[in-house]
Amino acid sequence: MSETTVELELLVQSLSQREPERELQPQQQQQLLESNLEHQVKPVWIKLQRLLLFLLGFSLCSAILGLIYYMHHNLHTESNNNVTPVTPCLSPACQWAAARLSMSTDPFTQPCDYFMFTCGADRLSAEGEERYRGQDIPGHSQNQMEKRQNEEREHRPTEDKLMSRKTALLQYLRQILETNDSSGSSAVQKTREFYHSCLDARSIEAAGAEPFLTLIQKLGGWAVSGQWNKTDFNSTLGLLMRDFATFPFFNLYVGKDPNETARGTTKRYIQIDQPDLLIPIEWNSKTEKSEAKTETLRPFLASCQGYLALLGSPQSRSMIHVGMFISLSSELAVAASPLRYRLAKGQLHQRMTIKELQRQAPAIDWLGCLQAVFHPLSLSEDDHVFLHNLPYIVQMSRIINKWLNKHELSRSGPLHTYMVLNLLHTLMPAMDSRFSETAKNFSEALGNADEQQVPRWKYCVLETERGFDSVLTHLLSERTAHTEAEKMIADVFSSFKSKLHELKWIDRKSFRLVMKKVYSLIPRLWTSGEISDADELDLLLSEVTVSNHSYFSNYIQLLSLWQKRRSKLLTTQSETADILSVTPFLLGNELLFPMGMFIPPLFHPSYPKALNYGAAGFLIAKDIFHLLVPEIYSHSETVHAVGECVWAHYLSVTEKAGRDGAFSLSATQQQEVWVQYSALQVALQAYHQSLSHHPGDTSLSGLSHTRLFLTSFSQVNCDADPYHESMPLEPSFLIAVICAKSNLCSMSLQCSIKPQGNSSQTC
């Protein structure tokens, strides 16, 4: 029954029950009824019309407001994400970069899954399992002095599983060395010829041991072969150190006085340390002496016999020489001690004159040997040197005197044989594979893990750098976009300073101290001013001759160049640019960024800015934070809060995916999460600042600028650095946290983060 019918019936009932004042005629009753009905029905239709008009007006207003919001949101998002049509970059470098991106996993096709897996081949695989990295930064037991030594010795590092910055730089240098450019200078051609001779494994294998045997004869022979002209001990020692960078009884290198360094002095001194002994030894903390154990002496004996056999010595003759070599090595080993012990005993950086050293260790002609090594520099007895284990040097001198005065052994020349076998270990990288296989078998017999084989090209690039670093630095500088690199450094550093102002500081005094240090820094590209043009390089290498098919002879010249490079440090006041450096460092008030940071695939002047800032820009920011984080961490409350916020986001996703990861972050982990998240924010802000000053940017594969920036970042988030063990989550997850800001990423770029506690907040 309709509403109108009900109202009519109620009206009739009310009229019939009403007590009339006077009797009405039927015709009048009908007129009255129609009149009342007309007045009752009219308000109902008016109400309906008004309701319909209200609903129509409300719908229209809602539609208009929705349209206005959509347009505003779209424009705002486009302004931040650059989702408007982008101009494609078509340079050869961009085409290569686009092909590289197309071969990589798109982090936004399956965002949450992508962020949960580790770097490498197991990403997005069904078998891949989430892992948590170590909670502490690996300790570095060696001080800066010993670290420099190790860097000089480590010529064949293991191959990285991932594309680290160092590997990318080595590949770039490889491309430079393999470029067929006949118009290059003489020095450049010699450098490339050396590199190619290193790659020529066939010629190296064909030469066998003959080049080394020929060299021994030039050094006066040795008793193992039955022909030795009893050369002078100190003369031979000086020759090995000068021409072959071989230090059998003690190590030599150049370094600063730490006391003077603290005062800003840049002068360098000769440093004398214990040698790298060939015999395996262990430290006995009870007796506080090094010792060689029987179980390690057996494989050492076998390896020594193997080397002599490869050099053509019959076993019957070699046994006595091997025995004396092990005996002499053991005596020297007892006098050696580990760094931590010498540090505790105050045996590092003991200053004395060469004259005083001669008095304490008379078996070595110190002035003669040092003059030979550091020729053409003029040295005198009054010059100071630094000792890093004086007790060893004194004992070593006594041992040498004892063996020199053993008349019954004078014909067998044990000290000379000891020096020759040390020379063999220096030159083995340039000899056929039988020698390196013998060394490998010895290492495995000691229980050392089998290291992954380094690609030959990588080893050859590293060896080329040892002697021809000036040439490679010059070639890299020619290919580095100095202006673009300097601009990025300035943009990121400016954004970094702005970020510091956003932090919550413990007090104003702490804030002022940190900001004073930061604003005193001068960031710049680290370049070498030593060599200005190709003519200077040609003059520098004018006496070097390189053979296309004799890597052994080339390697000897390499060692001589390396020694000259070391000697030059004594007279050089400024820091020489390290061609293999990939991280910035502080030098006084200068913040220096090496050229190796600005190479493909991380950086190229023709790349879209988004690609450059997402990769190289992030790494620059992260490195700056790591250099200055001690001061910031101890004076700011933000580090803990941001680290926990990002971690809360991560737990919300991992728990949603059914993963168990609920453990608290250590202080080191909180710090690293904050560093990387802040570095990403700083790089993104620097990119936007760059666009505001110079509007317009190209792109790749039609990606919006923000998406290209974040995709570029995702390609380097596995970058190997000393702090990666402290990162408890995959850095690419930071994209999800960044995209939690609705005005930054479109919905398709966001990883769905389940709100949990305070995890819904913006970090």
C-alpha cells in the first residue's frame, strides 16, 4: 500500500469522526473532501521534489570535489614523480644502461617479494630464504701502517660474487686497456703491451722455469745448482730490494710519524718492519714466542722440495739446502711477533737514526741498503727511520752473523739460498702454472679454504696498476666528467647539510660543534696533479722497455717501477691519487672523492640525472655519513628513532609474509639502517634540487624520473662495503619505506605495509 493511499484513509476517518457544526449537503461534502485532499497531497510532492533536488546537488558537488582532488593529486604526484611523458636518452651509454636495466629484475613488479630476498641469484627464487646479516662490524685488527703493507701485497683478491664498486672500476680500467687506440702516447702503448703480455698465458707456460734460472746466473748463481761465485751478502740483499722489491729479512716501506700527523705534518719516513716469512708459524701466548709446528713443517718441506724440483735440482742434492732453509726460517720466525703483541709492548714507531740502528743490528749495511732502495735520494747516517719490531731486528742481525760465520756451511751459501727462494716467491706470479699449483697445494695442506679463482683479466689489471698507475690515472682522468662529478658532489653535500638541520640533537652545543666541522669541509674531486700531459708520461717511462711475449722480463720492470713509486713517497708532500680508490676520505679539511666513483654503470655524463643520482649520488651520501657518523650518532636522538621506525615497517611486511624476524636491532644495526635510509633521502633531495636549478631530465625505457631514480638505487644496494654485515635487511626495502609517502610514488610503486604499532608513520 502506498504512502498516499494511507494518508487518504486517515483523512477520511478524521473527517467522519469530526462533530459537524452544521449539516452539509452531499455536493458540499464532496467539494470539501477534494479541497482537503488537494492541500494534503501537494506538500508530499513538494517534499519529494526537494529531496530529489538535494540528492542531485549533493552528487554534483561530490563529483566536482572529487574531480578537483583527483586533478590536484595527479598534478602533485606528477610534479614529484615526473610521470609526465619523458624525453628518452639515446646516447650509446644510455642504450647500454637501458639494456642492463632490462636484464635486471624490476623491483616494482613484485615489490614486497623483491625486498625480502638477498642479493644475488637467489633473489625472487622459490628456494631463496631470508637471511639476517651479522650484528657487528668486522673488526680491523691491523693499524693503518700494516693495512698499507697488506694492500701492497694483496695482488690477487678473490672474485666478488656481486658487482662491487671495486669490480666495476677494474672492469672499466680493463676496457681502457683493451681499447685498440694506435694514436696513444708511447707510455700508454707500453702500459697496454704489459697488460696484454700478462694475458698471454700460452707464452708464460712455454717459457717454464728458464727465465728464473737465467736470472739466478746473473745474480751469481747459487749453491743448489753447483755454481755460485760467493757474492757479497749485503750487495745481493741491496740488489734484491732495489730491483726486485724482495725483502727477505725485513720489510721496508714509507709512512708518517703518527705524532706529527696529529699536528698536521705531512712528512714521511722510512719504516722498517719484520718480513713476511714464508714458513708457517703460530704465536704461543704462554711463552710469548712464535713457533713452527711439526704438522705444518711437513707440507712446507714438501713445497720447498717441489720448487727445487721444478727448477731442475735433483732430490738428492736439494735435501740439504731445503733443510738449511727451514732451519734458518725457523730461527727468524721465533724472533717475529704479531701486531697486537708489538702494539701492547710499545714496539711500533720507535724512532732512531740510521747510525743508531747500525750499532744495534750490525750484520746489515743499513745505509748502503737504504741508499740502494731509495736511489737517487741522498741519505745519511743522521736521517731518522722508524722501527716496528726492534727486538726482531736485533735478533735477526745476530742470526745472520751466526750463519755467515759458520765455516762448515760457507760453501753451501744458506743465506744466499734463503734470498733466492724469497725472490722465487716474488716472481712466481710471472712464471708457469706449476709453481702456483705447488703454492696452492701447500695452502690447502695447511687447511686454508680453497679460494675462488680470480679471472686472469682482473689479476692483470691489478698488476698493471702496480707499475703503471700514473698512466692509468691519466687515462681515467681523461674519461672522467669532472664538471658533472663536481656538481653532483656539491649537490649531495648541500643536501647532506640540510639533513643535519632536520635531526633532533641532544643540545645546541653538540649541534654547533658538528655543524662547525661539517661547514669547514671542502668537498672536491680527487685528482692527481703530478702528471699533466702525455709528454711527461713518456719521459717518466722512457727507460722502460716492454716485450710483447715475455711477461717475466716485463714483470721485473714492473717491480722496479713499483719500488720507484714507493721511494717517491719520501719526497711527495701531497697525497697521490689512488687509481683503485672507490670511497672518499678526509685529508685535513678536504673531503676528497676519487675518480673511480664516477664510472659506468654507476655514473656517466650522458645518463639521465635520475640514474646518476640514484646510484652514484646514494653512494656519495652513504660514504659521507660513514665518515662523520661517530659525531652525529653520539649527539643526535634521531638515529635510534629512525632505525626502529624502518625496522617496524620491515617486521610488518615480514610477518605478513609469514616470516619470523622479530628480534631487536643492535646499536650498530640501528646506525647502519639510519645511515642508508638517510643517504637515500639525501640523494633524492639532491636530485630534486638539481632539477629545480636545471629543469628537465631524460629517462630510460619510458620510466618516470622518480621510478628511474629508485630503480637505479636498487641496482647498487648490494654494493660491497665494510659495513654491509651490519645491515639487518636488504637495502632495497628502503624503497618501500620511501614510497610510503603517498605524494612521492604512485600506488603501483608501493609495497603494501601493514600498519603495526607505530609502523604506519613516516620515518
